[in-house]
Amino acid sequence: MGGSRPGLFLRNATGLVKAWSTFDAFVYSFWSVNLITLGLYGMSFAYFVPDGQVLSAVLITGVLVTFLVMAYAFLVSVMPRTGGDYAWQSRVLGGPVGFVLSITGWWFTLWLWTPIYANILNLQFFEPLAYTLGLKDIATFFTTQWGVFASCLIVLAFVSLVVTMGMETYARIQKVCFWIGLVGLAVVCALLLFFSHNDFVSAFNREASSLFGASGNAYQATLDAAAKGGFTSHDFTFFSFGPTLLLLPFLAFYLLWPNWGATLYGEVRGAKELRKPLQSMFWGLWVTVGLVVLVLILTAKTIGWEFYNAANAAYWNPIYLVQEPAAPVPIWPYPVMLAGWLVNNHLFQAVLIAVMGLWFFGWAGTLFLSSTRVIFAAAFDRVLPAWAANISSGRRVPYGALLLMVVPSILISALFAWNVFGFQAAYLDATAVIAITFLATLVAAMILPWRRKDIYDASPIARYKVAGIPAITLVSAVAAIFILFMVYEWATNATYGSNSVPSAIYLGATYLLAVVIYAIAYYYRKNQGIDLSRIHHEIPVE
């Protein structure tokens, strides 16, 4: 007897369950545009555009990203499927285009984010906490190559643990970190509100001496070190429109991601109702924007805007631009640490840093959780091996997909830690490649009403039009222009450091790898009697 013809998809249903509520999706979106881990880190480079006005740039970015949020909410409502960008691109733009762009963005590029997460963990947790507790040897270890690699392995271990706990358990973890982290942020804001700038100058000089052995006026020495490196600054209220727009590609490092959970909406209850995904992503973005505005104003008031930027310049310039006199405080000027110094008690300072570390640990699962669903969806469509779509019977965890994230990330982390072939330059493109993936999804959203009229007309968004033009097309066009502007700047403007030869080689290699994988899968499945183009025309059952 001949074997039966294989089914269209790997199995009749994904086997994943709707484990998250709308609030869980909101918290995940909130963590994805994380004010502390990503925001403070990303804004520390704002001094590279000295004439830009950060507060205005944050608000402009928030408005423009809102169009991205609306486009993704529309797509979720039309097709709330696991895989997000991959599912939409492959069903509208075609399997080859959808696979290459989404897999490169969500699989290969997320390997680069492992050392980014590790670097943030070092700068915001290990180093300031160790120095505060008087553990200088531990602090300096994490600045070494082995220390950087060890931090990467710690990140991978923690992320693997929380992802394998399943969606329900991770939702509880992120909510605990969310509420306690907000309490910590309230303490930081209270310190910045009730203490004066003179209090901060005295506190900075005291702790620079106590923790780092600095002598004299460390506050002024920091300003001097930055100035000798070419740093210039404007008052916090100075505004110039053109340079302010050039801050947007820096701010995208954290504000571009409220839709990070779009690949998970096949596991969110009520995702087909437009209101729920829209609210989750919209409030994840705008609660963060509101907190950013508050923190920026309080920072300018107490720490001082010139000093805040000078301290960042004194830290980053010797790494990226020029050699200059060493700053009296040799670690990154973490604003949480600086605010804690307003209280002359090292135990209090250490506890504050530890509590604010929950902003990292609640957020860390975003490193791989979304990506595993893209890999899972591609395997469910038979493009990747079947074992990449296997899930555990209890927690519904795609272990195969997680393995494809973790193992290559170990190698990428080693290349980064030892800067093999100048590899560290490649991670500067980690934002740009995902933005390109979003751009492809926006193109799919723009043409969806005509390209897949069958899906669009049957969806709840078909009634939303402006002057006869589908709303999804209009909002996607605005968001696409925004991303095109940033991609152009990343590619042509050396200010962002993302147009180097090593990064171009790495990115080109990853896109080529995706093409090769799809070509192999296409001919392999064709020999099995499976038509991938037919699969990519159908909508999988969740």
C-alpha cells in the first residue's frame, strides 16, 4: 500500500493555548519598551547629537510609533496567529519573502541581542551593585572578556529557565517584577524630586571618593573630562528641529518595540477583538513615554542636564570615539545609582539597585520568547524541521525552537566577548534589522485589503476607512515612512555607528543563510509532495 499524502501543515493544530490575558500582553509590551534597561541605556547616547532636544524627540517618537502600534493591532485582529510578522508576511508577500525577512529579524538577529542584554546587566546590576558593596574585584571581572562572556551565559541561563516555565508562569514573574519595579522607580523619582542639585553635587563627590577613591571635586572633573573629549551641551529646554529628528534612531533602541509581543498573540485571549491588542500595545508605549518624560525632567532638575550628558560622554567617548582623561567614576553613570547616592547609606543604595534590577529580570524573557514563536510557526509550516515545532505536553513550551535560539547565541556571545574579526560592531545593527522586518510587515499591511481581499473582508477591521481608503493602509504608510527615515540614517550617518564593514558582512551573511535554508526546504518538501507556496496561502489553525 502506498503512504498517505502528507497534510498541509505539520499537524491539525499548533497545540499552543491562550494562556495570557490582555493585561499580561500589556505588561509584556511595557517591558519591551523598558524605560530603565533599554531607555536609560539608549538615551545615554543622546549627547552624540548635542543640538537635539531629547524630551521633544521622545514625544515625536511616541506619536510615530503609535501608527506602528495601530498597524500591528489591525493585523493581530485580522490574523491572531502565532508567529506574528512571519505569519502575516508569508500570507501576504509570499513564503520566500516572509521567511527570509522575518527569520533574519527574529531568529538570527536576536542572537546579537544576547550580548546587548548581558552588557546592560553588567552596567545596571553587577558593576554598580558590586562597587556599592565594596566588591571591586567582582565589579572589574565583569569588564574583562571572560566576565562579558560569563554575563552572556548568565543571561542565557536565566532566559532559558523562565521561557521553559511556560507562558502562565512567565506572566506571573513579569507581573511581580512590574509591581515591585514600579515601587523602586517611585523611590528614585522621590529622591530626585525632594533633593536639590547642590545635594547631588555633594553626594556625587562623596561617593566618588568613598567607592572609587576619587580625590578633589569629582563632579567638576567629570565635566572637564567630557569637555576635553570634545563634548558640548545645551540647556535642557534648547530646541532645534532637524537635530531633534536625528535623535529618533537612537530612541528607537527602546521605543520601537511595543509590538514585540505580536508574535505571541495566538496565545492571548480575545486577540481577535481589535480593542484588546490595541490597548495592550498602546498603553505599553504611552505609560512608558509618560514615565520617560517624568524621569527626564527630574534628572535635569537634580542631576543636571549638562552633567548627565557629560558623564555619559566621559564614559562612552573612550570606547567609541576618542581617548580622553579618565573620568573619576570609571563605571557607566547609571541614573538609579546616582539617585541612590543622595542617601548616604551603602546598604540603602545596594537595595535600591537590586530592586531596580527587577526591571531587567522581568524584561529578560523578551530576548527569546517572541523569537521562539516565529521559529515554531515556520516549522509548523514545514519550512524548518518538525522538531522545531514540538511542544511539551504540560507547559506548552517549544523546546526545539528555544534550542535554536540558545545554542547559536553562545557562539555569538563568544565572538562578541573577544571581539573576533571586529564582531562587536555588528551588534549596533541589531535595531536596524528588526526595524526592516517591521517595515516588511507594514508593506504587507498596506496591501492586505487588495492582496488578500478574502481575509480582509472577513475581518473586523474592514469597516475602518478614511475617505474610502482602508485605515490599515493609511496608518501603515505613516509608520513605514518613519522606519524608512531611520533605516536611511542608520545606513548613511556615521553618528550611529551602524554602517561598518563587519556589520554589513554579518547582516549580509544572515540574509543569505535565510535564503539558503528556504531553498533547501522548498526542494526537500517538493520531493515529499508538499507545496510550500500552497501552505503559505492558507491560515493555520491555532
